[in-house]
Amino acid sequence: MKTNSTRQREEEVFTILRTSLSRLNLPMDLVEELIERHIAVAFEKGALVFCEGNTDGMLACILSGYVNVYCPVGDGDRTLVRMAGPGEIIGYPDYVDEKGRHARLFEAQAASKCTLALFSCGHVARLLAGLPADALISILAALNTFWSENLRFFTILLNLPFLDRLTIVLSDLAKRAGARDSEGILLIPEIGHDDLAEMIGCSRPLVSRLIAQMIESGLLMRRGKHYVLLKNWDFNQNNRRPQQANRRLQAVPPGRSFTFAPGSPKRRVVASSHPVMAER
């Protein structure tokens, strides 16, 4: 039985979901029917939410907590590409496998205790099939913009020095999963140096060094297991030219290799003076 606080939290999340889906030009009656038909499932921290190659035909909206989205890169390796939070959609099929089935490319694992609202992709498809052609064209145009913006984000990220990559990733987390207080913006999820290293394509020791630089510069502070982006944090990193950004990073010696401690994700990162030289 749902408590009043649970209902209120779900309604807050579904308000975020309605806003997000409205940007895709989905009719509100379609959105309301999806919300009405969802199935809520709880996961413990560390639980595998979605697997690579799965063809279960489900997608999910995060109601509470945080989920790490990973991209498998071969030989059992994977890299963290996004930490998703309340209101975000994850788990949609990404490709057609060798049997012609719509399969999932990305894995998802609970970064904290979380609850997801599950939806059937088949149900979504049936609802979309009933829309007029002009509505479908509008949705396709919005989806094209959505994917183009994501491609631009990662293209910019991979062409910047590591310090600026870290700045962009932390800024993005602050906008999506941050709470403002008297000192700045508190990042709600607990984020480790290993996680940040995966998200910007470098080693854990380099991330630790970059975090120390930010703390020393008065941009960042640690509060328990959480980070706080202080008031003089630069949220205009996306608008800075790469030439200007390059001057902000202390050069990493070319060809220097970093190895990961036992238990960390299996991958190798080679730091180079070139900003996009990151080998997994």
C-alpha cells in the first residue's frame, strides 16, 4: 500500500517526466496513459537493472534514486557514460540484433537504492501507431534534436583536456542531480573517483589530482561522501574555446601509463598530451 509521501514523490517525478516528454512533442493524453499503465519495481544498490543484449521490450523511468548507465566495450569491459536520476528514461532498445530483434546496447546498474517505473515498448508503439502523420513527424523531429544534442555533448567532451571534461561532467550532474544550499550546489548522488575517471576517459589517479586542483582553487569541496560545487564554479565551460581550455590543464607527460588497482573495472588508460588520447 502506497503512503502519502510515496504518492507525493511519484507525482513529483511524473511531473518531471511529463515535462521531459512534452519536449518530444508527445500528446499529453498518450503520456497520461503510459503513466497510468506503469509497473513500479524497487532495486537495491548494486543490482543489475538492464543487461546488454536483452530483448525484454521494456523501458523505465527512474522514480527515486540513481542508476549508472554503462556501455560494454568488449572482453567484459564496460565504461560509465551517464549517472541517471529521477525523471530520466533509461533502458530503451538501441539496436537490431542478428535475429532481427530490438535489443539493448547499454547496461544499467543501481548506483543507490532506487525505484523504477517500467513501461512496455510494445504499448508505446501501439499508442504511437494511432497518432496522425503530422504528430509523428513532429515527434521524429524532436527525437532527432535530442540525439543530435547528445552527440554534440560527447563530441565536445572528447575533444577537451581532462580538467575541462571533469568540469563539464560535474556541471551536468549539478544541473540534473544537485541541490542548492548556502555554499553552492550539493551533488546528491555519491560519486567515486573511479566513476568520474570512466566518465571522462582517464585514470583514477589523474581524476584524484584534478579534484585536488579544484578543491585548492576554491571551486569544489567535499562534504562527507558528497561533493559541493562552490559559488564561483564555472557553468559556462561549454562556451569556452578549446585553445583557452588547454591552458587550464597542467600537461600530463606524453606516453605515461596508469594502471588500476585490483577490483576496479578492467581497462587501460594511456594519458597523452593529446586531449582525446584515451585507450580502453
